[in-house]
Amino acid sequence: MKTRAAVKHPLRSPRKYNKRMSLAGSEVGPATILVVDDRPDNIFVMEAVLKENPEYAVMTASSGAEAIELVKQYDFALILLDVQMPGLNGYETATAIKALERGHTIPIIMVTAIYNEDPHILKGYSAGAVDYVGKHFNPEILKAKIGIYANLFLKSRQIITQNKYLLEAEKAIRDERNIKTVLETMPVGVLVADSSGKITQMNREAIKIWGGTQLVGIEHFTVYKGAWAGNGKALQPHEWALARAIEKGETSQYEIVEIECFDATRKTILNSASPIRGTAEEITGAVGVMQDISHQRELEAKLKKEIPENKLS
């Protein structure tokens, strides 16, 4: 049984262990992880594991009640929740968090020293936990598990961010007001094409991603070298999302493409495009939005290589 009393402390903002920008950009990351435990020594151990990754920010709570209040105020990628706490235990805390509007989608990993038998594990799952780890955990396996949930969180944020800026770019082009200024302030890459499919504008972020600029028509999209991330098949000029938006009126979202940049570097982008329509619904152009997700893909590959899937259970 635990004998140390819970340590009381005020609610605190996320602690960033590294000032490097998150892999997904300032609007997307870092992934904030909540560690809940009434023992400072246990929190210290968890923080020691998490602070090695610059993509994480960490918040801590010393009780279930404090954790619930934090979930009401912040968006968390993951919660590491101690089972055996005074007051609200881990099961009760998880149930309360899952009942919150902000908490029902947050993955919870239960951390326990003694409750490792099937009935207790099932109780944790029924309370909303997605996984268990013991107090004497393998740090590499724990980091791999955390990485999986953090990456899922960042992916969802990337999609939300990309959709937001795609809509904003469309509106700026339709309104024909301050187009260049609006596009240049966006933290995502933006390409604009006219009704013939010729690229007429690339903002600074798009030029940075591609390592240069090529304002060409669809027939010359061969200068943009890319392949589908899923199967490695090279994209033909008419297969690019921007080309399909012009030629077919398609809105394409969140396509993962491996690209070879104009400066010979290789990157992975999350790519979307949408047609711009006039008052008679005719296609007057198209806008494409992209984000560099290379670092995230590298982390995913590293996790898969270092931690085989059968070791994550």
C-alpha cells in the first residue's frame, strides 16, 4: 500500500523540455502528455522518459481531481494515469475524464504496480483505458507506445490545420483581396493555379518545402517529382491533386506524397487541393496546400524498426 500523502500544487501550464519547434509546426504541436500520480518520485521517472523527446510537452497532476480539472482546460494527446491513488483512484478518474467533452477521445494508459491480473485489466479497459504498463516498465517500449499515440494526435491536428488553411486560401482567392499577403502569412505551403492549370503563385513556405519554384502548366508538372507514399508509384502530371482539381473538379485531401525537391533533397508532404469556382460554378483555378511531415514519418519508421509490433503488447 502507498503511504506517502498526495502532494498538492497549483494547476500548471505545459512544460516544454526543448525549444525546438514541434515536428508538425507551432499550430499543431507539441503533443501535450498528462502524467497523473500522487507520488513525486513516480512523476519524476515518467518526466525523465518523456523529456528526451522534444516533440512532447508535459503536464502533471498529483490527484484524480486535479487531472479532471486539467482535462477541462487543455487538449492532451495522451494521459499516463496511476491506478492506485488516494481519493479518486485511476479507474474512477478515467471514467470521469471519458465523460468530459474534451476527454472522451483522449487515450489513457494505466500505470500500475500491483494490478496486473485479468479482472483489474478488464476494469481499466471498461473505464476507458487503451493500454496498461507496470511501474517497472521497459523505457523503450513505453516510449514506443507513447510515440504511437502522440503521432496519431499530431496527425489529426495536421489534418485540421491543413483543412483550415485550404479554406482560407480558397476564400482569399475568391475575394481577390490581399491574396499575396494572406498566402504569405500562412504556415503551410500554398500553390495557386489558373484555369488552364498553370501555377501562378507559390508562397514562401511552398518554396521552402520544394527548395525552389517552378511556375509551369500541367503539361510540365513532370518537374515536380513525387511518388505515392503507400506504394512508391511515381505521380504522373495529371495525377497531382492540383491537376485533378483543375481537370476534374476534384477536392483531394490529406494525400501523403514522397517528393524529390528542386534542391535534390527528399521530403514527405501531406497534400490537399481544391478547385476555385466562379459565380456560374465554372472552374476558374485551383489552390493546393501542403505540409512537410518528413520528420514525423522518420519517427514512425524508427519506432517500427526499433520496437517490433509484437513487443508493444
